[in-house]
Amino acid sequence: MHHECRMPADDMNGITGKISALAGLLAGIVAIAVGCIFLIFALPSLGRPGEFDYVFSQAAGGFLIILLGLQGIFAAALAWPSHKAERALLLLGSLFSLCIFAALAFYREWTACAIVIMILAITWAALHRRKNAAPIIFLFAGLFGFPLTQAAITLLPYGWKTWSISGVLFLFCAMFLSFSGHLRRLPLLSSGGSRRWGHLLYALLCLALIVLAISALVYLPGPAGPGTAGTLAKSVQSENGTANQTELEDCGCNGRSSQNSQESFPQNSIDQDDNSDRIRAKILSPGDVRTFPRGETVLFSAAACGNVPLRYVWQSSRDGIIGKSASFRKDNLSNGWHNISLTITNSSGISSSAFIEVGIAEPWVCGQVDPRPKYYPLDTPCQDIWPDAPEQCQEMEVCHPGLDWIVAESIDCCDGTPLPNTACSDACNQSGGDRKKCRGIFIINSFGPDARYMQGYALFKTCCSGYPECTRMCGSSLAGTCTFMEGYNENVSKLSCRPEESGVSAWHSDTNMSENSAVLGMFPTHATVNILQTGVCSDYSAALTTMLRKAGYNKSEAFSTSSSAFDLPLVGDHPGHAFNLVLLPGDTKYHIVDTTGNGDGINLGGVPGYFQFTGCFLGMPSHTRIMDWWMGYCKMISPQSYNDGGYARTPEKEKIFGCT
């Protein structure tokens, strides 16, 4: 009689338990390694929940990841089973949980404390179902790890991918244990002769599925560039300061804001409840922050709502009273910045005022540019732009008329014209009614987190020049190549790579992109902002300095500077990083500003929290937030700063917010 040989159920359960235990142990070790590595990066964030992340700090997230890894290893001991290992891990996990709970409570990380309690409660509840404890804990650890790592590892846009290996292995263990009683029914496992080959076949199949699942999860989607993540503002020249018939007829007495109104902030105007006495002043020309060469005729024009007759008084902070009519021209204003006030008074003695700033520069300043820009600094040595100007005047093209539109947008924002972005509302809320401060914060936010004028980090430039962002993790073969140009605009995709060139000398044409080399170094500002619309740290820094200078900041108030080097944990040192120093109106200290890759921008009273960075990792672009505690903005700042006016000594650390 033929007897069919079957594997006893206990033997099959023992095999599945040991396989699950080994896989769970590996998953737990990987999870603990991820948590420890992340702690090295994020430990300084402990006690700063919600500052640059979600509901708990990144360091607290690192501790929670380690705890979840220990929970998985405890489940592996249950699956083996090993009573000594169970007791040892239970004791170790309890002590670790108690320690991190105390530390998190000390730093008021209450959400993280609640998650510690939840993990312990799940483990305790699973132990009350002794037979199914291991698969329950594996299932919880495998699933919960994905949202936990996404919430914790906010320096990556896809932090959950760091849980790919542990998550897949934990879920495999849960499924393997749950169906262990049915495995002997599978083909090739039911008869004695073919069992060995069946075990080998199914082992290879499981391994292949695990590898495929991990590979699919680890894959970094998306291009190196920002793609369609944001909407860049269009470079349309504003006709700020030009009155039209509608504006003359409706100068804001009905409460509507108009394009050229100069009174978004309180302007000492008085409105009476009686409409017959209501009065409001409005300056139509010149526009705010306009610059004129000395000797040029300047048109001053006003409109007002109210009963006639009206009395007009125009006054300059430099020249005193300069006019007493609604419209007049003047060609003898003295050099420098003029705070112009217009006061209109009606027959009842009720008055309203409006204010603008006007600059008068030497005729040679930006004098070689045709047409001359509307906005440019009075104290610049620059007379021309790319390709004929000196290098510093090309790197920071304060004389370029094609960049006026950004200044015009900042003026519109700070004079009450609604703009569809958070940069404007934040600037108005944080400036305390100071229009110059409002313009500065608007421009900073627009290059920084609002991503209005530039987007992303130009990884392709670092590849062409062979810098560590591209080559350290992906090999030196990428040096000198046009790599990672996907996700940027069409102009970027047409650039060439000639590593021997650098900076403005690598930019040859505004129309034929193939003539330009995608190397590091500062391109002309108009090329960075209007044509490529992206860059590396030096490009963002130069663009911001240029626009602040055009928006009325003098050469001692807006600088580009750099750190000599910075270290990334486990990755190594980096040659350096460029950022800005900005002195806002009313402040006695400079702010460190970092808009690189649409980073944090400005943190009033402190240093920026992070900048955005794109590097190459395993042949794929990896987007990362470089946090302030890695950068050492203050510790390694260069002794020299620079702008279109040349080099200057970097302010002492006592004169920089966040550096004392």
C-alpha cells in the first residue's frame, strides 16, 4: 500500500516561525539603523516640535523609529520562539521606552509621548493573544512605520521610503505567520519526494517578491527639477506710476484699491463719516522707489477725492517744499533718496497724505543702458550690463531693465495691490507698515518658500562642474556631463556643458541656449531669473542681492556671502555655501537669509531653518532639506561679503541675528 508522506504541522509551523524571526530580526536591525542615522542628522531639533516638521520634532521621530524597530525584534523573538530572548527584549524595550518617554516629556514633545504609549499599548494587547502576538506586532510595525517615517523624516519629501526595507519585511513576516497552517497544502510541499525542491522554489519566489516590493518603494520618483510643482511669475514689465483715465476719475474714495495707490499702510489720511468731507490723497507719478538721473525732469502728479478747492503741498525730506499744485515738473532735485510726502487739504481743514520714495543718481550710474531701468541703486558703480559691464555688474545686474518687473511687483504688494501668493500677505503682516521692509520681505519670500521667481536646485550645474552634490554618491563618471536636466524649463534642456568655462564667461547668448555652458559660477542675473529660472546657492544669493539693491536697499544693507564649508553627517564635507546678509529697516542687526532651492528664506530674529538641496543618490535625484544645525551659518561665515559695489568686511557676529 502506498502511503503519502506529509510534513507534520508542528514542523511546518516551526520552520515558518524561524524564517519569520530571521526576517523580522533583519527588519528590526534596519529600522534601528535608520533611526540612529537619522538621529545623527536631527538630534539638535529635539524640543522644537512643529518648527520645521509636523507635530513632533525630527529627533523625536528618530527615537520613535528606533522604538518601532525594537518592537519588531521583540515580535521576532516571539516567532522563534525564545523565552530568554523575549524576556531580555521586553526588559530592554521597556527601559528604552521609559527613557525616551522621560526625555520627550522633558522637552514637551507631547505628541511623541502619546505615540510611545500607543506602541506599548499595542504590544501589551498583542501579548494577551499569545498565539497571534507575533503576526499582530509585525503587522502593526510594518504598516505604522510608513506614516511615522513620513512625519519624522521631513528633510525628505518622501521620508516614508526609508521604511521600505523594514516595512516590507515586517509585513512579509505577518503574512507568513498568519498563513503558516496552510502552506503545506501548496503544490510541491504535499509529497515527500518533491518537498526539497518545493522549499527552494517558494523561498526564491518569496525572496523575489520581497526584492521587487522594496525596489518599487525605494525608487525615487520625479525629475531633478521642480517640474510643475509651482507656478513662476511671468516677467511682464509693470507700468507703475502711469495714470490712466479710470484712475483719475476713481482715486480710491469708494474704498477700492487700484494699481498705483500708494497707501496700503496707514498714511496719516483722515476720512470723515460725512461723504461731503471725505478726502483721500493719491500719488500718480512718479512711482514709488523710482530712480532718475540728476537733471532729468520728473513729473509729479496727484489725484484727490473731495470738495474743491483743495490745497496741495509736496515736500521732500532733502529739498523741503517742492510744489503746491496737483501736477508739476521738476528737474533740480538734489542727489540721494527723497521721502516725498503729498498733503491735500480741503476747505474744511481736513487733510490726507500719501508718501513715496524717489532716488536721484549721478547721470553716469546705469548710464550706458538703453533703455535706462526704472529701478536701480544710487550708490552702485555699475554703468552697464551683460555682456559689456565689469564682472561684478554682470553677476549682479542692478542696471538691467528686464528685472524691473520684480521690483514693480514688490511695490504693488506693499501699496495694496492684491497678489495671489503668501509672500505678499506675509510681507505686509511682518513689516509693521514700513514699505521698504515690506518690499524686502516680499522679494525674499518670493525667491524662497513661495518659489515665485526661481524654482528648485540646479543639480545639472554641479554635474557639469563635477561637484560633490552630483559625484559623491553617484560616481565621478557624471562629472562634465549634461545630466539631470529633466523637470526644469525648456531653456535648461538646451544648455551645453563645457567644464573649462565658469561664471558669466560661460553665458554667451540669451537666445541660443546651446552656446551657454551649464557650469557653476554666477551667470548674469537676468539669465538666472528670467531665462533659466533656477540655480545653485550662488545664483539664488546673487539674484536676491540684485533685486534688493534695485528695490531701494543701499550697498551696506544687502550682501551676498558664504560659509567656508559645511559638513553633512555620514556624507562628508562640502566646499561651501552661499547665502545673504540683509539689514531690514528698523533693525540694528543683519539677518542671515537663505533662499537656495526655495528654502526657509528669512527667520526674523534668528537664522533660516533650512535650505532646499538636490543631490544624486544611487543614480537618482534626491531632494533634501539641509537644516540650520548642519550649516553653521555663523560658525563658518566668510570674513568677506560682496554685492555690485564690491567686497566689504562681513559684520561682526554680534551684529548678526542668531549668531550671539
